[in-house]
Amino acid sequence: MNRPNWYSDERPSGRFQIPPVNLWSGTQQLLVLLVVVYLLQLTLAQFAVPFSDYLALSANKLANPLQWYRFGSYALAHDPRDLWHLFFNGLMIWFFGNPVESELGSKRSYFTFCACAAVFSGLTWLVVEMVRTSDPGSVIGASGIVFALIVAFATYDPQRTVLLIIFPMRAWVMASICMLFALFLSLARGDSGVAHVAHLGGGVFGYLAVRYRSRFDDLLDDLERKRVMAARRHDVETRREVDRILDKINQSGINSLTKAKRRFLESASRELQKKR
């Protein structure tokens, strides 16, 4: 029996197939994280702990650099009073996250993509709202990541047939409809409580990340090279210090070591054993 699904591997139309899913993929891990944060929000709300306020992106909190974690944390939180907010974001992440993750090729690239999408969409919302009003308020939700995944999916394969609600259409048409709808609602500026500007920011990032994929990969590779080089330098310096301490023990005995040197030697010994 043929099972219809949300997109087709054939162009322009054909038999709908199951989206590619990897066991315990980055997409699944992200969804679990969103659910865990939501449950924490619900639980702590029962004890009058404003956990959501600690995660939300709020302009009046960003004067302190220690609060800049909010550019990422806001995307993990959802309105505890609105389960549909989490449900629809999670559903879209499931649909579009798996194929985009497959294109990106690794969990590291996928999580970097999602984190950058959250920061970019948050910055877009913040800048536009600060221009519009002196009191931008706050924002939570993973919708910016959702729009980034939708547009990235359509940019990777614009001719893929997608089932939007009940209407099959090309992926680029679906993404265009989503972005135009978000643009219209952001210009309308109705008091809906939805950060449509953040949706636009996420979609723009999704396009740019795919369009300039090679530069994105070069950035990740450069960061990885720097991390590896820093780790190697640390190992070399640690071994040199260990050798100096051992030489001192041979010359003057272990009682000549200070407490700090002994703690360093014990810590370095454990660290080097783990790397064997």
C-alpha cells in the first residue's frame, strides 16, 4: 500500500515517499531539547519561577554582555500556555530538519546552522523593533530556525514537490509563500504577539547559508583547525611542565613540590591517561 507523505523525490510530481531519517539525528536531539525546556518551563511555572523570562530575548537585558546568551536561549523556549506553538515548530523542524541535516552532512554543521539561524533571526527582530519602538518587549520560540530550515530546503532543491497542507507545489513556491506571508504580517504590525520579523530573518539566513555554503564550511573548518591547534599546544605545554616537575622530583625529592605543583601533576597525569 502506498503511503502519502509531505514531499516527493520525483519531479514534478509522483509517489510521495517517507522523509530520510537518521536514528538519533541532530534534528531529533533538537526536538528532545525543545520538549525538555518546555517541560521545565511548565514545572517551574508551578513554583512561580520565571524561567521563561531568563531565556527570552529582551532588549532591556542586553546592556550586560553576560546576558547575550539570550540570542540563543530564546529559540529553545515556547509559551507555556500555548502548546500549539511548540507543536507546530516541532513539526516543521521534523519535516525540514532531516533533509537539511542530510545536506549539511554532520550534526556539528546542523547545530551550527540552527544556532546561527537563531542569532540572525533574533538580531533581525531586535534591530527592526528598536527602530519601530522604544520598548521592543521580548521574544521566544524556534520559529526563526523553522523558517531558516524551510528556505534552506527550498534553496537546496527548489524543484522538489512539497505537500503544503493539501496542495502539492514546488519547494521554491512554498518557501516564497511563507516568506511573503511573513513579510505582509510584519508590515501590518498588528498586535498578534508573533515576531514575524524574526521569521523573515530566519528565512534570509537559510538562503544565505546555502547560497554561500562553501564559505560557511570554510568557517567551520577554520574554527576546527584552531581548536585542534590549541589542543595540541596545550598538550605540548602540559608535557613540558610535567617534565620540569619530574626533573625537580629527581633532584630534590617529591617533598620539594608545592601543593599547587602536586595538584597540577595529578591533574596532568589524569588528562594524559585519558588521551592514550
